[in-house]
Amino acid sequence: MAELRRRRDAIVDADLVELRLDGVADLNVAGALSGRGRPAIVTCRPTWEGGAFAGSEEERQRLLGEALDLGAEYVDVEWRAGFTELIHAGRERIVLSSHDFDAVPADLVDRARAMHATGAGVLKIAVRTRCLADCIPLLEVGATCGRDLRLALIAMGPHGIASRVLPQRFSSTWSYAGSVDAVGQLTPETLLDLYRFRSLSATTAVYGLVGLPIDHSVSPHMHNAAFRDAQLDAVYLPLPATDVGDFVTFAHAIGLRGASVTIPFKVSLFDHVDQVDAVARRVGAINTIRVDGDGRWLGGNTDVSGFLQPLIDRGIPLNGARAAVLGAGGSARAVAIALEPTGAEVTIHSRSAARSAETAQAVGARAAEGPPKATGWDLLVNCTPVGMHPNVDATPVPASSLTGRYVYDLVYNPPATRLLRDAAAAGCTTFGGLDMLVAQAQEQFSWWTGIKAPAGVMRAAAERRLTEFIADENHVV
């Protein structure tokens, strides 16, 4: 009880505090409620609904009834528990809850109506999502019942972040914050600082990053910082789609206004937009989607200009330079296309001669199998994931081969890859993946909003996130 009270009183950012009595050894309802500085929801979750209370239902009902008698602002009662007398006694102060930790039930609208018939004041429905589209039934519950009922609709898991950040879209009365990763909770700091929770509304413009995996992306930090700086009513969410269809279905349902596209969807989403710009068509991949006023999806590729801009900013002479591009995927194509008008002589290097030849033919470059020779390049560009976290000691080129002038690594996590460290030690001028990442994100922001991107703000946000990530990794046991 002492620990519960300490944690309760340490909370400063919440409007409500949920006091979980299940799992407390020396349980004392009066002690949990006395001296509280903000309204409370008292919950005593049984083991059969994901909680830690293993006592009898009679004892649990008595504890919850005591919380009501002592003036708890809300008491959470499981729908499956029955507890009809308790619900009738509490009425508007009852949060009637239903949890499914395995799936999304097919009868959610009927379930909400049946729960409302009990007379409970707030209906909480939490379901386990396995894809982005699993959030849509909760949107439908909100649209169908939200005008008449007080709801708290939660999509558990990493695919349900929209339900936590945007409760207004789901017609929810409130959102839950916390640190239980297993159900996809976000900390109060994340909700308030990263996503600007208190400034969002039902009409907030929603953007996001579609890819898989995207757990450690810095894009949400960059774009949300830019929205804040520009004072725009917009938010940017991670969207870990299971496949193209999952993303497209969810995006239409949530009213997405734009998206950054990353691996593995840059090519597969190409055919799902209504129009593709010339650069993206040449690359054969998109990394940005914008939804216009008519609902049409426009596809673009800012990787091309994003790659080139750092070289231009630092005045690197490219006309006649021998550029060795490592990799034969979409990023390599974008780099080769970016370098073409500069007068650089581009050679595509990959482990597969066939893939090198295919990519080289598509972009008008030369092809080679394997890594470049030590004396065969002026600019080396790594477009492979070699050296990316967690394989931070790997490098695509041995240090002895770093005899050129410039080395550009598109990997940004870690910021200083082994390739860049070896190149710097060899006297090369280096460019990190963060340079390109920020440059292409700036162009995305401007394309979406029509506003010049706050470059310094976006870069600082990305660097802070990477610093936090590295610190977190250093503390993993």
C-alpha cells in the first residue's frame, strides 16, 4: 500500500489515476483513496480477466463496493463479473469493462449496447489487435454509439497506438497511459511531449510512418517536432502494417492525410496510389504519400533529393567523380538517379552480378559484382543495411579499401557506423544516414503542408531520439 500511494502521489500529468488494488499485498481500500490529489478509478482485476486478484468474487465485490462507499470517483467492474447490485449502486461512477487479450470480437457494437443496458456510466472495451485494420471495429463502435454512450475504446498492442493518441477519433471519453509494454501502453511523457495529446482533436490531421519493423524510427520525433514548431493541428504516428492491404484499409478508415513509406512497402505501395510523380516513377518506388483534397493518393520519392542535398550543402564536386554504390535495391536506384545529373560516373556493386546489371540498366549506370576496388572510386555510398543496429560491428567494406575521398553511409542507427569510423580514420570526408534522413523528411513535411520545414528543429529531434535509444540499449540486461 505504501508503494501504491507513493506512485499515486508521484503522478503529475494525468487527469485521472487508476488505482490497481489487485496484486497489492496489504490491501487497504481506505488507504488507497485517502489523501489523493486527483480523481481516481479503483480497479481490482481478477486473474480471469488479466489481473492479479486470486481471491473470491465475493471478496472482490466487497472491496469494490467499499471503494464506492468511500467516494471513489470511478470503480471499474468487469462486464463478465455480473455484480448487478454494485453497478446499480454506482451507476454513473461505474466503468464497465470488457477485455479480450486474444482477438477482436465480431459483436463489438452489440456488446457495447448490452453493456449500456446495465446502467453503467462509462463503457471500457479493450481488444487485442494483430494488425492496423483491427482498430476499425472500434472506430465503428465509436461512430455508432459514441453520441449516446461514454466510451473508453482501447486497441491493445503496437498496432493500436491510434486509439491511445487519438481518443476523439474513437469517441472515447479518455485514454489510458502507463508503462505496460505488453498491451501497448504509452507513457504520459510520450503522449504529452511527443504526440501533444492535449492539443489534438477529432479533426487533427493524421500522418504516419508505414513500414515493418519501425520500432526504432526517429521519424515520429522529427515530424511531430516540426508540427509543434509550425503550430499545426497535426500528428504523426508509427503504423506497423502487416501488409499493403492492412495499411490501405486502415489509412482510409482513419482519414490519413499523408505517410512516409519505408521497408518493405516502398515498391509494393507504388501500385496503390492514384498518381506517381516523375522521380518516383523512375526510381520504381515511393517513400511518401500525400492525400489531396479530393481524397486522391499521390506518390513521391524524396530519397533522391534527400541524398543529394547534404553533398550540395557541403560543396562536394561531383562532376567526373567515380561513385561506387553498394547495393542494388530501391535505395541504390534512388542514389544513382540522384547522381546522374551531377556528371558523376556511377557503378552499382552488389553480391549478385544479375542484380547489379538489372539496377544499373534501369538507372543508366555501370554494373559490377562484389565490392569496389580500393583505387576505383572517389565517392562510396553504402545502400545496404550492413552496420545497422544491432549488427553495429559489421561493415560492407574493409578499412584497407577506404582510399577514396568521400564515404556516405545511408545507415543512421547508429549515427557513427563502423564504416564511417573507419573512413574518418582513413582521412575520408564522411556523410551519415542522418544527413539524408533529415533532408528527405524536410521535403516530405513541405510537400504535405506547403510550409518550409524547420530543418534545425527536425535534426535536433532526430539526434535526441537517437541519443535516448543508444542510452536505453546500453542499459539492457
